[in-house]
Amino acid sequence: MKKILFSFLILLISICSSCEEVVDLKLDTAAPRLVIEANIVWIKGSSGNAQKIKLTTTTGYYEQEIPIVTGAKVTISNSDNRIFNFAEIPNSGEYGCTDFVPKIGETYTLTIVYNGETYTGTEIFQSLAPITRIEQNNEGGFTGKDIEVKAYYNDPANENNFYLSSYKYSNEATINYNVDDDKFFQGNEFFSRSQKDDLKPGDIIELSHMGISQRYYNYMNILIGIIGNNSGGPFQTPPATVRGNISNSTNPKNYPLGYFALGETDMRRYVVE
């Protein structure tokens, strides 16, 4: 009986030990794809001349760093064929322009030449209903005891509008994203809201509203549904199944990830009371 009990204990210890072992799965790694973060935002009250586009590539699941792209040629052109050149900012993966001219309703085309292949995307510059006020409710959330912040705006009547809102909280690396379609509140006042349950007095919220196209709304709606509305950015870890509006005209099978969007933007900084 003692021998049986001893054997059982040895087996149990062996099973428990095996449960603690770290198992590294060998995952297939696809060839890197270009990831394009091209949000052209015209902050209300600014000239909108300074813009940046960031280029990276996909990498292996276990890699800690996201590879940046160097040596690309990046331009944006408008319907008058005026070309805005984006110069590479060394060691950043970013390409900047200081003479961009934003215009609501104008059609712009993004062109990127990288590794002998040409990527293009076209989008219309979207307008935005500005933020009219920000209100704080100390009896919000599911418990009725959470601090909740809302940013209000007046949606224009007789036109379809789409919105992207983001909330960045102090001491947090993640950003809360959300998209809205005005079909249920067209021509009325509406709002975006914070979605952080443990806000406290003194916390700082950097929030923004951006006017976006319907196609970008659909793209972000799917993306948020897959990775959640809290992330380091909409293109930080884009799923390969979500296709944006940028194509590879040289090699269509080697399509990029990311999106080319242009929109008027209202940004505010709010300190929780």
C-alpha cells in the first residue's frame, strides 16, 4: 500500500511540474508586410501644414520591437496635382511634411514607393462638428459611483457624418477608441464618453474627435471589434484580415496594412475634478 501511495505522489509531482514548464510554440512567420499609419489631421485653430506618416512592417509574434521602415519615398497629391513631399525623419520610421494644405471636401492621393513597389490610396478630407462642451458626472458607470466624462457636439442635419473619438489617460499607455455613425442622432446633440472605470480627481484626459469617411468608419469598427477599443493605436497590431484603402499597384498580393485618412479634428485636455 505504501509503494502504491509513493508511486501516486511521484506521478502527481511530475504532473504538477510539467504544468509549470514554459512551452514555446513554433509559429509560422509570414513575409513582412508594410504597415502604413497615415492619419492626416487638421486640428481646429491650426494651419494643418505640419503632418506625419509612420511606416513600419509586421514581425514575428514573439518579437518585442516593431521594425521601422527607412528609405521610402512618401508623397500626397491633391486634385490639382500639387505634390506634398514627406521627408524621412532619421531613426523614427516617420516621414514629415511642413507645407501640407488641408481642404475640406478635397480628394487626396497617398503614394509610397518602398522596396521597388508602389502603394497608393485615395481619400476625401472630412469635416467635423466641433466639441461644444465637456461635462463630468460623478455618478456614472454600472455602479453609479464611477467618474464619467462626456464631450458633446452638435451633429449637422441633412448629411451623413461619421466620427472617430479617442481618449488617452494619464499614466496609461493605451488609448480608448470609439466610432459613431450619426444615423440615430442626425441633426441632434451627441457625445463621446470616457470608458475608464477608475478615474479620480487630478487625472488628465487628452481627448479628440475626428471627422472620418464611411469607409474608414467601417474599417475602424471592425478593427475595434477584433482587438478591443483600448490599444496603443489603431495600427499597433493590425490583424492581417482587415484591409484598408491602400493597395499595392506593383504587386497586389503584397498588400499593405493600415489606412489613409484625412479629417478635421478637435482636441481637448481635461483635468478630472
